[in-house]
Amino acid sequence: MKILGVETSCDETSAAVVADGAQILSNVVSSQIDLHRPYGGVVPELASRNHLQLIDDVIRRSLDASRSTLHDIDAVAATYGPGLASSLLIGLNTGKGIALAAGKPFVAINHMEAHLYSPVMNAPDALPMVSLIVSGGHTILVHATGIGQHTILGQTVDDAAGEAFDKVAKLMKLAYPGGPEIDRLARKGNPAAIEFPRSMLDDPSYNFSFSGLKTAVLYYLRKHGVVAAVPSGQSSGNAAGTAATTTTLEDICASFQEAVVDVLVGKTLRAAAEYRVRSVSAAGGVSLNSRLRQRLAEECERRHLRLLLAPAELCTDNAAMIAALAFHKLKAGRASDYAVDVAPSIGLGMEAAA
């Protein structure tokens, strides 16, 4: 079964063709990073306008790359939420229009649920598992026993991990996007240089909180001096050299990053032990963080747990994971009504409403 997937939840325009929920025949992603960089974040109106300009070409390129035509496609899937309403509308309505015109089944997909199962696209035997979903807007810990069968163990009560990365990067005047910049600079820093708080690490729940950590970085920067701006594409060197301290910008990045990773890894491994799973997975844009991947790999190896990390192309927003999950929805007889609308704030596990 070939499924055409469409994804426009934020600032990537993507289309993919996936066979039988596992074989990626094409996965075209057009990024808008350069478009939004001057503003230091995603501008919804610019994002939706760009989606509108690109969506037809991205779908055409995806079909060509998979050597398929619409006649070869068995179903169409598109993201309906969560995300930016104006962006979601472009992909969802395009997907519904193609499915209706071609007489194909249509499946509306929850973006976060697609992230959840992206690491097990080719490893369904890894279930049950404890999965960490970390992105710009979400930090969620999930116990999944089967595809479509999952329970949320905990989630952020304030800032998501990715949001904290982006906000701290802005405080330090790093180039956009900030998360990868912190990761890059942290590799040259000392993660033990500053003892930032590990909020809720010892809390018995599996919820997360990163707003206090963000504030701690802010107070540290105020006390030790304002970090100079780092021009895009350049190394920071000792950008914090104006401060009355020997701590470098790289040290601040490494210490902040370590605090985030300690909490993410600590809670994930504690949940794996409590729920007695043998597999752990991580997905979402923040799961590309090199330190998070390293620590998860080390801790899972120590505990003889199987670690599944979504490949890089499936960590950021992409249509392949949308099409892959749609395959399993259709197998379970869960095609969507064409009246389904966008749901910008829908949570994981919630169903689309017409």
C-alpha cells in the first residue's frame, strides 16, 4: 500500500510516499529557516504564504522521486494538528482535495503521534517501549504497548525542552535556530562549569519543567555580564570575555545543556525501569541533540535496554512519518471524514473532530 503524506504543521513544507508503513520511497522537505532567521523565530503569516507557494511543487517532486503517479497512490494523509493554524490549513486542505479528486481514502494524522512511532517504523518488535518526545513545543514521556496504544506518563508543565533551548539561545544572542547552536558550542565547553538546577528531576511524577532553568541562565548572565552577540555562522570564541569571570560562552551552553539532558534522561530511564520495558526511544527535533543521544546510548547500554532513535530526517517535521502512521490507521479501519478540521492545540492521543 502506497500512501502520500503531506506535512505543513509549522515551517517545513513536506510530502512523502511510503509503502506499507515502512519503506520510504520519497521524503521531500523544504525548510524555511532562512526565511524566518531575520526575525529570530517563525512568523506564522510568512510560513503559511510560503507553504501555499511550495506545496504543489513539493508534492510533485515527491511523486516523481518515488516514481509514482496519483493513480499508484492508495491513500492520502495529512497533518491536522498540533501546529500553527494557518500552516496546518494549507497541508490539510491540499491532502483532502487530492484524496477527494482522486477518489482515495483520506487520513488525518496527529503530528505528535507520528513522532512517537517514527523510531519504530522498521522495528515494530521493539514495542512495548518508553518513548521520549522532545521538540520545540512539546516534551512528553509515553508508555507505548502497540501502535495506536499508548499512555502519556508525563509532560512539561511550562516550557518544553526545545522552547528552553531557543529562549536561552536568544538570551545569549546566538544565531537562529538556537538549539543546534547551543549543541555546537557546548561541545567545546565544560558541562560542570555551572551548577544549573535540575527542575523536577527528583519529583515522583514524570512531568517536566524548564522555565526555572531558563530563568537561572538569565540571572547568571545578568550577574556575570551580558554575552556579546555571535554573528551567524561564526564561532563564539570567548564571547563572554567581557564578563568578570573565566566562564566562557561554551561553558554556559554546556552547563545548560547538561541540566536539560540530566532531567530528560533521568526521567526516561526511571520510567523504563518502572514499566519494565526493554526498549527506549526518542523522537522530535530535540532528539537530534548530540549530548542527549550520547547519554541515552550510554545509559541504555548500562541497563541492557534497546535504544531506538529516529534517523535525522525523521526527527524534524517531515511527511514520511505522517504517511507511515496513516498505513496503520487504515489497517485498523480508521480513515478520516473529509470534514475534519485543523486542531492547532490538540494533544497526543486526542482524535480529530469533524
